Amino acid sequence: MAVTTDTTLVAAEPAPIDVDLTSTALLIIDMQRDFMEPGGFGETLGNDVSQLARAVAPIAALLAAARGNGMTVIHTREGHLPDLSDAPPAKIERGAPSLRIGDPGPMGRVLIRGEAGHDIIPELYPVEGEIVIDKPGKGAFYATTLGADLKAREIDTLLVCGVTTEVCVNTTVREANDRGYRCIVIADGCASYFPEFHEMGLKMIKAQGGIFGWVTDSAVVIDAINNSESAVGTFNRIAAGASR
Ligand code: TIU
């Protein structure tokens, strides 16, 4: 089968970007109960977790559009093995949290794989066929298979959203940028415990001609996905019995 590609011009800052949706993946960073809900890692650090709720609806809408298009969808989760062998002492001992990584809390052991708090929130739960990357660090490339997964799928552009803007989203975008990926960060699909860090985190990405990437809103990308005639989208519409 001849696979055709088409590109869509997506409005973004600092400039519009031409996107081929067949080589683009949606990358959702750490939308876990440990960051989003009371009693988890985020709150143990002294944060107001309600600040992050605003990112959920835009991500859910973008996820629905990506699924409808057949786009590669990748979810990440920050967390550690039960024996903490992948958690550096410098991370465990950092600061003065109310509970440390691995301590028992209301959602199980804090930031430990397999515990309730480590799981992705129900609104954005992965479905069959989507990639879930477990990462021990803030960046999604460090000590994970993400680079190999993207290479295997010939992905060159990432739609990045999730939490928190200045920590795991920024770290991942910087890692991706150095590896040659074009990152389009979804402003309303990101959030921080600190609104001013969210704002500056986005500014840092798009400054200097887009030193780390591009920034746009979920509605812009959803519109681009829904109006695309990408090979993936066309294939899905045919598979679903649509006339085109
Ligand atoms: N503390 C904070 O803002 N973030 C993290 O620790 N991890 C992520 O951003 N996922």
C-alpha cells in the first residue's frame, strides 16, 4: 500500500510549524495521581495540587482527537521500583517533605511503581496499544526506552503536554530537542503548582526563535488533527466505514 503523507500548518509561537501527523506522537507527561491528587508526592512537597487540574480537560480533548486519528500516543509515569534501587539517595533525601519517596501514604507508597498513587488519573487512562513509559527521572528519555520507541515508529515531532510545566515537561522537551525532535508544547495542556513558573516555563521554550520548541493551544492542534487528511487518519476513517 502506498502511504501518502500530508503536512498541516499549525499556528504556534514563535512561528507556525508544518506538521506531518503520520510522524507525530502525542506525549503526555506524568498525569499521575501522585502529582494531581491530595496525599501524593506533589502534596508531600508542600504543593497545592489543585493548581494542576486545569490541564486535564484540554489533554482529554487532545487525547480523543489523537485516538480518532490513530496517532501514536505515549504516556509517561515518574516513579521508582519497590526496592528503590533506581532512586538516587540525592533524590530521596532532598528537602523536607511530609512523606519521602517510598514511605506509605494514603495512595500507597509514595512514587512507587504499582501503587495507586503512581497510576495515571482515570480521565486520561491509557488504552490498548498506547505506550506507557516508566521513568525514574524528570526527563522521559533518561533510563527509558522512549528514544528507541520513537525511532522504531519514525516519529520526528512530539506534541507535549502534562505536568509540571517547568519540571518534567521542560526536562523532557530539552532532552527531546537535543535528540533532534521537534517539540510542540500544548500550553493549556500543561500546568504547574506555581502559575508563574508555568508561564515562564513556556516562555523559555519559545524564546530565541524557539530555542527548545514551539508553543500552541490544544484547540489549535485538535483542529489540525480533525481537518487533516493524513494517511493514518484516512485509514482509520475507512476502517471505521466512513465514506472518506
Ligand atoms: N515537583 C514537580 O513540580 N514535579 C515533579 O516532581 N515531577 C514532574 O514534574 N512530573
